[in-house]
Amino acid sequence: MALTLTEGASDQIRKLIEAEGDPTLYLRVNLRGGGCAGLKWDVFLDNAPIKDNDHTFDAPSGIRMVVNEVCLTYVDGTEIDYVQKSLSGGFKFNNPNMQASCGCGSSFTVKADEEENNEE
């Protein structure tokens, strides 16, 4: 199980952490219900104590990512990238578990677990 950051995402997150002036910050990767497709990304810098049900991932760049056990099922294998277009930029989530996204791209659904598919 893993989360990864591209070099572009690592650079951008490092800039955000430096701007905050708090080297204890890490990237909290979370999901919440919402949008037309059901799930939305909820990603932010955090310095709250890491809980027992949290999983941590350290990118080679030194950026720490934290995701709780429930969300990890849906985001496992996700690569977080940062894309710069003209005058704006934003994070892009390449999630292999994504089945579909809404028309505007702000929410998504995930593939059903094989176990759920085999239920009679």
C-alpha cells in the first residue's frame, strides 16, 4: 500500500510548508462524501498528532503523507502530481481505484471491492 508524490507535487508542497514556517507540517490525504460522483479529495497541511489508525508514507523528497485506514482503501496506489497551466496550477490525483468522475472532475467513484462483487 502506498501513496506517491511526483517531483512537481513535492516541490509545491515544500513551498507551502516553508510559507507556513512550520517544519512539523505533513500532508493529510483524506476523502469526504460529496459532489455528483460521491467522493471528494480533502487534502491539507496538518501538524496534529498522528493517530493509531493512520498510515504514513514518506516521499523520497522528505514530504510525509498521512492517510487514515478507511480512506487508504480508496486511495491506495494514488500518485499526487502538481500541474501548472498558464497562470494557474493545481494538484492532480492519479488514482488507479477511480472508476468514474463527475463532469467537472471535482468528485469521483471508486471500483467496488472484489469481495463486494462476489456477494450473492
